[in-house]
Amino acid sequence: MPERAEDYVRQGIEFHESGDISKATHYFRTAAELGDPVGMLMYGLSVRHGWGCTANRVLAFQYLQKSAEHAVGDLNSRDSFTSTAAKGELVLSIYELGICFRHGWGTDKNKKTAAYYFEIAANLGDPDAQNDLAWCYYHGVGVKKDMYKSAKYYRLAAAQGLEIMGNSWIWKDKYGGPTSPMPVDKHSHRHLLQAF
């Protein structure tokens, strides 16, 4: 049996990857109950989607919210073995909370709050959040429509390999970009994460 909450998370991930979803969810729940923010994230996602358990979006939202609350403080305090993975997963908890607000999963639908969480996660380097925030700025959903900011966040996501087809406009000078797309460098996002 695992000794620490982090060990339950690791074991849960191993069970999840081997296809034993019910056992994975059990380990994630145990880690979450022990107060591990990554365990809270993984259990929240499991419960939201019904992976190895009965789906419960209200309970999922509560666990994702707890994980996101811990995220900022924990980004700098995790041990070196888990720090890179934990940073990504904890930033993901902030993004997933935005998803809950966007769709009204376990909470009231609130586009402004969704965009708020997308912006936090986007500024912490999450490419999915960057694309979703860019979409919000492009369409004026939850934020004031701003094509310049939209292009900025689409470019940040593209620099990490998540370019959206048909977005060549983001590279135009009038939106703050170079006149042609920059080559995608899979390691160009590291400077964003190193600041945290």
C-alpha cells in the first residue's frame, strides 16, 4: 500500500494507464481525501466523467475547486521529483475549473468566470487555456472582444504546437504578430514555466 498521498496519485495513474479505471478512481479519491491537490484534480475529473464511478458533476466541481485553490501555493512547494508534472496538473485544475463554469458542470454557467480561470491558466502556460481564452477574446464571450489579445493567446498556443487551422490572421502586424507564422518549437514554452 502507498504511504504518502503522492504515492496514491502515482499508483492511480498506473491503474488508469493499464485500464483499471475503477481502481484508479479509488486511489485518486484516497489521495484527495488525504489533501493532495493532484489527487483532488484526478478524482474530480474521474467523478465529472464517470470514470470508474458514478458521474457526479457537483462533487467533481467541489474537488476541482479545492485543487485549484491549492494550485498557486503548491506550484512552488512540491518536491523536485514531482514539480514539473505537478505544475502541469495543478495548472490543469485551474483550466478545468474554467471548463466547469463555461458549461455549467456542477455550478452555474458563468462565461465571465470561465474566462477568468482560462486567463490564469493561459498565463501559467497551458496551451488549451490559451486557445480557449483566445476564442473568448475573439468572440467577446466573458470578456470584451479584443482581436489583439485573441491573436496573442492563439500565438502562444501555436508556439506550443496547438495551432488552430484557419488562424493565419494572428500573424499579421496589426494583431501584434510577425508577417508570417513563426516555426513551431516544441520547447519554446519552457520560458513561460520557468518563471513559476
